[in-house]
Amino acid sequence: MFNPSQIQELREALTKDPTLKGFAGAHLNKASVVYGERPEIVWTAPASSGAMRAPARVFGSPEYPSCMHGIIDGFLALPAPIIQAVDHARVIGNSAVIDADGRLYLPKLVTNEDDIRHLMDKRSWIEDGFLVEDGLSGPQAVFWAPFDESIIKKTALFLHNLEPANYGSFLIRQLPQMLLARQAGLAFDCYVTPTRTSWFMEALRETGLPELPVFSAREVAGRPFQKILLPSAFDAEGFYSPEMAAEINGFAESLGGAQRPPKRFYASRLMSSTSRRWYRVLQNEPEIERIAHRAGFEVFYPETLSFREQVRTFASATQIFGPSGSGLLNAIFTQKGGRVVDLESFHVTVRQHAKVYASTGKIYGFGFGHFIPGTEDKQRHHRPWVMPEDDINAIIDWLGASID
């Protein structure tokens, strides 16, 4: 797989030389792309819908008000989850498969020429590790070529993810696929995942899926499998169906966290800010930790815990707040009716996080901080920010107030 910056460079290199055969120390594979008929579906469930709710409280004001667009009360229709079977298929991206005839799955099958043109015009797959370009004889997928072209005589379950090493993306995209695969009860010989993260490997055991070989997408990129089982994308920008929310709740209960005494938690990002001083640093977080501790909140650092213990910790929470990020998205495991406040910095993921909290039954709010003056020359996700202490105290009061 190529990373996003490499994809940009590869695109420029192909513009200069369409016959390019190698890039960034890797050989390039080029396959003509065609649009295809409906794939073989080996498992499906009915389409669904769920209730979207606006935040119960908003503290402060977003610097980009557009981030709140679409976060309103209403119902969202969700696609039917499916698992497709693709014969003689190759993984070519973090969420992409191509078969021997050139039919492309992203993971939904590309079914018409407009879809292919959209891919080339929109350039929307920069995160997926491959390109769709105009070749000498029509549209082509350009991807990482394998060292060994021989077929892998196995049926693989491909648990895809557009952000391979991101824990929050795992919770939104991959964990639901794993729970779906457990429910489907299909037979397969191995797994393919964009990255063998520690949480993915632990979740395999905790979900009760069979312990089988796990290949990373890069290790098998471009190499054909006998068959690939490919779940559809059904995360709906972080909005879980009522059925999947129930699966997630049942999974959390099975790990025993809900049986612990209920607690109030502050999920800190301070350790991340210490190790990555350039990335979304909440400047006054040490003081926020002290305020939270004095108010009776237990301060903890999600990244220091195993996947199992993160699930169990959040499952025992009734009130929780902290800076936006992967760690706080563990709130999906907090019991329905629990209160969550998400402290936001530059606000580009507000709608996704609102959908996560709403669809899993949380009473949720947002706290909007502001950037440190004089940092306007930095990219938004590199700018340090602060959360006013008065707002922190108001958040703590609201979390502890009786539910109307």
C-alpha cells in the first residue's frame, strides 16, 4: 500500500510518464478496470434506520460553525449490511479488492462507468493506498505489485479500514465488521487487515472469532486469493444501526465491565500531547485533569490499557468527558443513557462523533475550545488550543445533574 503523500507523488509521476513501472522502491501493478454486475452475496441482513439526536448541551462556540451542519434530531436510513464473495481476487488498497476480470470493489462493487469516472475526477481514494487513472487503453487501477504472483489457495475474510493504524477508525469500521462476521458464521481460512494492530489482534480473541493466520494488506497486496469474503461499508459516517449498537452493547457486557461499580471518568490525551507536541495539543490539559480529579472524576489514559480493559473501563462509566479522539470514542461501550462530553479542537470530526454518540444511545454534548492566538500560520491540527476553565466546571456540573 502507498501512504497518502506517496499517492500524491505517484499521481504526479504517472502524469509525466504513464508507462512508469516502479515507484518508491516498489513495482507497480496496473489492471484495467471494468464495471460489473451484482456480486455474489453470501450473507445479508435487512436494511435499517436509526434515530439521530442533536447534542443535549453545547459549551462554548465552534470556530467553524459549519461543523455542526446536519447534527439535528431526525432519522437516518442505513444500507443493508452484506458480505460479498469475490473469486480470484486481489487486495489492492486498505478497503479495495479487484477480481481477475477487473471488477473493482471499494468495498461496494463499482457498477457503472460514471462510478469509475467519479473515482478519477474526485480523487477520493487517496487514503486507500492505490490510484484509478486513465491508462493507454482506458481506466486502470495502479497499485503495489507483489513480490510473488502465485495464488494464495485460501478463502480470506478482508476486514477493511480506510485509516489502518487509527484506533478510533477501528472502532467505527472494523469492530462492527468483526461482530458481523461472528454473526454470519461463515467459513474462511485467514484474515486480511490493513495493519496487524495490537487492538485488532486482541479483538479477534475477545469477539470469539476463530484464531487463524492474519495477513496485513501490504504483505499480500496484488497477490490473488482463491476467494475473498468482503463485508460492505455500513458505518454511515460513524452512525451505527440499532442492531449493531445492540451487538456492541452485548459485546461490552460479555467482557464484564458493566458489572463494575459505576464511575465518573476523565479520558486524558495528555500522554499523546507529550509524545506528539505538534499535534492537537490541549495546552491547559494538566489543569483540566486537576479540576476533574477534585470533582471526583478518575483520570485515566486509554492508550495505556489493553483493548479489553478499555472496553471494561468505559462500560462502567456513567459520566465521561475528555478531548476528542480515538480514546474517547470508546464511549460506544458506555451503557445507554450515559453522559458524554466531547472536547473539540479544530472540529472537523464533530458530525461523525455526534453520530457515534447518538446512535449508541448516549446523552452527549460538545465543549468547544479555541486556538492559541498567534498560531494562525500553522495547520489546524498543529495548532495548540485551550478549553476555558469556566466551561470545564459547567461541563462537570451538567454531567452530574439529574437527567430530565
